Amino acid sequence: MFSGIILDENKNTNYPSAMPSIHEFVYDFFVTSFEPVSLFKRLRDSTMKKTLFALLFAPLLSLAQAPVTGLWRASLATHGGELPIQFEINPGSKSANLDIKLVNGAEKSTLGESYFRADSLVVPFDLYEAELVFLVTKATEMKGYFVKKRNGKTAYRLPVSALAGPADRFLNLQPATVNVSGKWMADFFSDATNHSPGVGVFEQKGNKVTGTFLRTSGDYRFLQGNVSGDSLFLSYFDGSGVNMLRAKVKGTQLTGRFTSGLSGVRTVEAKFDPAAALPDLKKLSFLKPGFDRINFTLPTTSGEQISLQDDRYKNKVIVIELMGSWCPNCLDESRYLAPFYTKYKDKGVEVIGIAFENSADITVSGPKINNFQKKIGISYPLLFAGTAEDKTIEKVLPMLSKMNGYPTTFIIDKKGIVREIHTGFSGPGTGKYYADWISDFEHTIQSLLAEK
């Protein structure tokens, strides 16, 4: 449907274009005529080449038009079917930019202002190495791709189209004949040997539904969708999570399929249960027998080595978050921990983030960690531990018996003893569970601060 590339000067890499194939010759000319370096840098010292560049690209730049402001609905082609996305477009802080916020339930989020790259409107999700790339075909219509990368290289891209105006998440709905409000005890499985629990928490008003699934590794954030007849449809998209549930509801039973990412598929079977609950998340990760404390020496992105033996951490209550800049639940927890640290650092609390990334090369992962730290406003150290693999975790924290998901959070008392290990994070999309987590966490911190 679309073809060609646009060169991005800042990252010196090739991106899929939203430009129709009629303009493909322009891209091919530049790609085959020059070495694979920044196009703008190759041209900047030559007046003749600058003139040629302007003549060739002027028609493309004139094609770029701004989309109308307001609510939009996009449809992303996934292996689970058409996944709906909603977003709001408003003017940006600069005349050439747009403020585009994704809408997922009660959350309206952005990871950076959108901008035009030649003919293409780019919606960046730089924390997740992803972007939406649109061609604005009309002021009320766009087509393009969702592009997901890994360490700078395109992992996959999915076609996406968008229209201004539609308010419903899912379309062609029938009157709702079921109500899914409440708690559901769920079983997620891909085969007979791969089961994991979840708790669905939903609120239905008319045919509109919001809610989430709590999992032992963290929640599915702000799911949003509709009931049509006896069917439940929910979706979530934030540039990292590409999730959709399609299920049938019969009485107190729910059966369906949950799809995620490029190819993830799991069957979901759930039963309405006001008492539904996950296993104790403080008992899923633990230290090996004979250990009651942890230790490590790891670098910041600037190379400074940090250890729990440093004077800064003596006689302090310490919170350690095992996280990754690629992890949405880690983003939620870090957004909480950043102001928490500001509030408690003068009371005897220290916080450390230990980042497990997609690349073992600090020149690749370092900028991602720095970007994560800057966007959230984190003032405590983030350390680089290597890749998010079991063997790396075993090397960094050999005393840890098992890690079940990101984030995993340690609370350490003034004597250096690990008092609690919490798996996962129930973020703001979980409502009461998020408030309860904060209350329990801060109560634990205050109790440890009061200890002699």
C-alpha cells in the first residue's frame, strides 16, 4: 500500500514512509546515490546540492497538510484483527508541531510533540523505540504505519488508517445484552502447560467499558472498549502495548482471545467473582536460602560506579527498582517513585533504579536510560545492569532466587536487610489497587524509618 523511505538526520537510520509509491523515485535517487550517512550532513556544504535537494523535495513538502484538531479514531491492522486507537490532536508549542495525545480510558498521554518529516506526520514514542508515521491524505483522513524498533532497527511495522470524529472505540455495535462491571477471576493460557492468573476489573456505562487486568507482572493499564450484544471488545495502545481482548460473555462466564504485540495470542477464561485476587505479590520473588541482603556494583550511564556499600546508603532505608526503560509498568512505578524520592530523601530514604535493557552496549542503552530519567524527572541514580535476560539477572544479583517480572521492587532497612520484595506494579489504571499499593508502600517506609 505504501513504499519508500525518509531519512531522519537525527538518528541516521531509515524509516518507512507514509508517501504513496508514485514518489518512490525521489527516495531511491538519494539512497542509491550517496553513502548511508545523514543526508542533510552530506548536502550542507554544497550550494549546488542544496539547490538540487530543494528542487526535488519542494513538491513533497507542499503535499504535507495539517490534520484537523479534535478527536480521531485510528485502526491498526494486527494479527488479532483491527485494533482501534483513539487520540486527540491539538496545536503544539511550535507552529510546525502538533500535540497529539493518546486516549486510553481515563488516561491521555504523550511521549513528545508530533512533527512533520517531509510529507509524513510523525507521532513519536521514543521511550519505546516506536512511532506512528502518517500521510495526511485529507484534513480528516490519514494513512500510514506503526513502526516498532529494537536497538535502532525496525522490528516490524503495521498498517494504520485514521479518521477524524468517531467517538466509539469499536464500531458497528449492537445494543448491549450483558453487563461486565465488577471483578473477574481470569486464567490466561497459550497451551495446556502455560497458565497464568489475572483479575479483570471493569466498569460498564451503557455499552462503553473501561478497566484493566491485574497480572502478577503488572497490570494492562487503561483498557477501553465496548459491549456489543453479548460480546466484550477492549483495546489498549501506547506505543509499547498493542493489546486487544475479544470475548463472549454468557452469564458469569467470559471466554475470549487476548492478542498482544506482533504475534502474542492467549486464550482467556474468566468467571465473575467479587472476591477475585492475585497471589501475594510479596512472596513471588525471594532470596536464596542463607541470604538476607543484596549487594552489587554497577555503573551509571556516565560511568560512575555505585554500590550499596557507599557512604550515601549507610543507615538509610533503600528502595531498589529492577526496571527497564522499555517497560510501561516500570514507567508507571518510576512516575510514582520520582516525587516519592523528593518527598522522602531528606528523611533518610534513598532510591536506586537498576535498568535491564535490550542491548548490552551502554552506548546504545545509555541514551535510552538518560531519556527515561529526563522525561520522568528522576533525581535518584539509574544504573545500567545489561540485558533483560535471566542470565544477566543471575550475574548481577546471584542471591535472588527468582524474578517474575518487571518491575520488581526491594525495600531494604537501615541495617541493609531486605525486608520486602514486591513483584510487578499496580499502576493508576487499576484505581483502588494503585491507591492501596501507595498506602501500603509508604506505611512500610515510615515504619522502617522509625526503627532504630
